[in-house]
Amino acid sequence: MSSSAKQFQSEVFKQQALESSDSHPVFLTLVEINGGHNILRQFFSKLLSPLIEKSDYTLDQLVSKVNQSSDFLEKAEIFEKIKPSLHVDYTHSFPEMKSYNKDKPIVTKVVYDLETKELSEGNLALGFNNEDFLTVDLGYINNNFNHNAEQVNIGVNYQPYKPSERLESILKLETKLRNPAYKFILDLHNSHQNNQIWQQNSSKATGGLIGILFLNRKKGISVFNGFSLIKRSIDDFSDQKNDSLLSFIGENYKSSMISKISYDNTVVSNGFLSEGFKFSMNNQISSDQARESLRDIQIGFMKTTCSFDWFKSSSNNMFTTHFFKEMGAIFSAHPSKLFHVSDKFYLGGFHSFRGFSRNGVNEHGGTQYYKAGVTVFGHMPNILHPGLNPRNNPMRIYVTGMAGNVSNSILKESGVFSLGFGMKYVKQLVELDVGYYVSRRADFSNTYGVRDGFKLQMSLGGVGGSS
């Protein structure tokens, strides 16, 4: 039983007759809702179904059903405050019917006092780094679409400058089921990306995802199972085109069964993760079009990725250590050359493997990859901010190191590594990250993709809400 349920049970408004024992029979005549005026009655009927499915209870049973319905209202994630109470209903009398109860039932009503959260919000965020230059994020979320607590999320991500032009748009719909911990998901997306500097082509993708999501925020558990269909195309090849990509010219269709599971119990302190760990695993079983010997064939494969992050603070939270590891593999009876360029794994870039250019660890990608490392964050010394408690300082200094590789056989080929140090600032809508990185290939065979030097990332974001 949740703490809010225990609090309700201990604070039941018993009002004379309700001072009886928990086994005393009660007759429920009314469930009254105060608040939530912009939400349809059908929505409340669905979430309060454990309570309104019958009228005859003992007091203990009624309290249990009220707690269950309160839990459903909380999982709907649109209410800021949920306060249930029980009252003797003096406006109604017990109906004339045959009763086998020893005691006469108490006519009772349940009252829910609700306060809704902000039901819609828009956001604008601007980002900059050495690699992508300017990134613009626009978004709008409506948490009460159709007045039924359905969520609609519309977003656009735009990178306008060469050589990294990119435009991606999404439309996502979430509909809560009878138990609002389960949600029906429809996620549509469309993207256009310039890959000239990397693979001498441009790519497009249009597709959608449909499935059921289970989400328990209190326990940090998320499970998704669904189906996706994507149409992809590669064109606009330059004169220096990569011959290995010619078989993927034109449209390509991919269908997949997808499952995702994640767990997260991390704790945030002043904008930085300080304690706990998080884990995620994604699996897809896919059927894809491919071309072999000038004929189209269907290939099947399974793609698995997983990641693990662990945060631990020490010295009275003066230092935080972050261990991280990622890995993935594609399993199939078909040769790797048949896998579409967008299905393979890549490493390199500001958000993937700092110290290497975008996808620069292996420009051809691979069917296997791993990345592992550690970062230690420390509070800024007091001498720089004499009047500020260092634990409240929004700036951290850090040192980091990581190793990784991506290829069709990571055990047979040497990997890469990167070392860096810098400082990071996180405060409300502002984030700044400045670091210096030195990277190498483990066998020192070449310097392809290596980008030593300073790395800068800055973002400014704003969110506005309305009820």
C-alpha cells in the first residue's frame, strides 16, 4: 500500500456512524468529483471502475477500493493533488431490499478533491556544438487531448547548417487503458538527413510504431512491446560514392517486432545524477528488403542493444563517479553486406564517442559494438565561489575515459580509446559543457576519424505551460 493510501486510511472522515469497525457493512450511493472539469466523465468512469462496479462493501473493503482508484488516478499523471474522503450520505437512504447483513448498512459517499497539472505546454530549445553547429528543437504536448487524458506530442528537430543538415518530425499519441499504467502508443516520424561528409549521400525515412507500454514511475520500470514499419531511401550520391552502398539505392521497407525494457532508480541533485543505476535493453526481430546479385530478397535478423549506467557519490557528495557501458549485436544467417546502412551500429561524434568525428570509429559501421568508460565529477573549489556552498554550485569539473569499437567482429579487431577533462554547468534552462579530448586507435595504425582538441556544447531551452 502506498504512503498516500495509508494516509487516507488513517484519515478517513468517519462522521459518527463510520466510527464502527472495519467489518461494518456500508452501501455506496455516490462518487463525487471536485475538480477535473475539462475531463470527460467516461475517463473517470474508467479509472474509478474498481470502486463503482458495486455498492455493497464493508468499510475495510471500501477503503481498499478507494485506494485502488486513487492509485489509478495518480498513474494517469495529469493530477497535481488527489484527496479522497468518505462521508455518511444523509441525502439518500438504504434501498428497500432483502439484506442478509447482521447490521444495517451505512449509506456512504466518496468524495475526490482533485487539482490538475498543466495540461499543455510548448517548448523551444537551441543547441550548439562543434559538430552540429546549431540545433533547433520545437515541441508541443497536450496531456488532455480529446478531453480524455490522452497525450499528443508534436516535435521537430532541425539542424540547418551544412554539412550536418537534418530535419526530423514526430507525432506521438498515448491513450491510457483501463489500468492507466498500461498505455497504447502510436508514434509516427519522418526524417531527412545529409550524409555527404560521411557516406556521400542523403537519406530519408518515414515510419511508425504501434504497441503497448507499461510504465511504473515510482519503481522506475518501463516495458514496451510493439510493431514498427519503416520506409527508407538513399539518394543524391556524390561523384565519390561508396560502392558498397549502391545496392541500397531506392526505397527499402523494414518491418519489426520490438520489445524494450528499462529500469531507473537514479537520484538527481542540482541537475546532476548523483546516486543509483539505470539499465535498458532493446530487442527487435526484423524482416528487411535487400539486393543480392541484382535481385531483391528478404532477410531476417535480430538486433539487440543494452546499456548500463551506475552513479555513486562520495566524500559527502563532493565527488560523483559514473560508470557506463553499452553494447549491441545483430544476429543473422545472412552476410553483413546485406544489412541496410541504417541498421548497422556506428561510433563517433559528440553524443556517441567524443574525440572522434561523427561515425568516425568505423565509417562502414558494423554488426557489433561496445563502449565502456568512467567519468568522475567534482564540485568546484570554494576559492572560486567563496559565498556559495559548493554542493549548491551548478558547475562541475570532470575527468573521463572510455574505450570502444564497432565492426563485424569486435574480438578480432583492435578498438579505440579517448581521454578528456572539462567542466559542465547545468542550471534550469541552461547547459554548458566544455572539454578537451585526446583519442587514439589502440593499434596506432592510423588517425582516421580522430578529432583531438576542445569540444563545446551549449543549449538554451524554455518550456511554457497552460491549463
